Amino acid sequence: MRQMINNDNSAVEAQAVKKLVKTCKSVYAMSVYLQSTNQDLLLAADHQDKRVTRFKDHYVDARILNLKIIEKQNQKTEDKTQEKFNKQNDMLLN
């Protein structure tokens, strides 16, 4: 550094060194920022995978039906069967 000060072009060289140091700091800061962002994204992806797995594990439990729902489903099935039977009878009578 002292040698640069003694040279005639020392001011130009000093500015070049300052720019280089500033650029290095900027690149390092961006590297740290991207690394932390990348870690956040990896954690979010891991959390999403755990949620999906948790949902799949409990999906069977969520499908448990109570008596009212079963009765409604049976009634709908009976109604559809009756409608089909009526349609067939109407076609045979005509």
C-alpha cells in the first residue's frame, strides 16, 4: 500500500482497490443472502412434505362415516334403484 502511495498513479490505484474491496463485500453479502434464502426454501419444502405425509397417514381416519351419513347414502341408492325400476316398467308398458 505504501508503494502505491509513493507512485504517481497511486490515487487511481487506490480507487481501483477500493472498488475491488467494495465489489468483494457486495458479492459476499449476496452469497450470504442467497444461502439463507436457499435454506428457508429447503425448510419450506421439507415442511410441505411433512404436511402431505401427515395428511396421507390420517386420510383413512377422516373417512370414518357416522350412522346418519350411511343412512343418507343408502336412501340415495334406494331412490336411484327405484327410479331405474320405474323407467323399465314404463318402457315395458308403452
